[in-house]
Amino acid sequence: MGEFLTSSLEDYLEIIYIIQSEDKGVRITDIANALSFSKASVNQAINTLKSEKLVLQEKYGKIALTDQGLKIAESIYEKHKVLSKFFIEVLGVSPLVGEIDACKAEHVLSSETLKGIKSFLKKLEV
């Protein structure tokens, strides 16, 4: 799932997912503002995601995740949430550092390691 995606494209899917889940229509400007990227860079990435059939966009219109794009975005977002919780609550790093490190690690973490972290966190909630 998503092996062809760069970490940057995964970040785009994740931010589209987050904005879309806030019941907002997602526009190029929203993504550019959220990621602090230029509109031109965002537009280029969206075109790549459209060609991979992960997002839909009518000309100059709102952007929406396809079913496959949604599946990938949810997976990335779940990794981010699990990792930030682990870094902040278990390792005791600051929330800012925890969020930054989770964003980096979510792109390279194996599903096996994620499963282990989730299991560990579940045991702590006893």
C-alpha cells in the first residue's frame, strides 16, 4: 500500500485527511498554508496524487481523497497518533518534539514495529 509514495506525498495525503475530517472543503491554499509550502508546489503534488488516483479535484475546485487515498491517509494518520502518544506519554519528550518526530518516523516505521508499539501502549492502559 503506497510503496510508490514519497514521504512528502504522504504528508499531503495526511493533511488533506485532517482538513477533510474537519468538515471543510480542501483547497490548494488550505494545504499550502498547513504545510507552509508554495501553492505551485502543492499544485504539482496534487497533480501527482491525481495521476495515482489518490485524490479527486475538479478544475480549480476542492480536493477530496479517493477510497484508496483515504485508506492510505488513515494509515499514515494512525501511525502519527500512535507515535506521538508513545514519544510524549511514554518517553516524556515535549509535545512539540513528539509531534515533529512522529511526523518523521511515520514514513519509515514498519507495520511490525507499529503493532509492537500499539501493543505496548495497550498494556500501559491497564
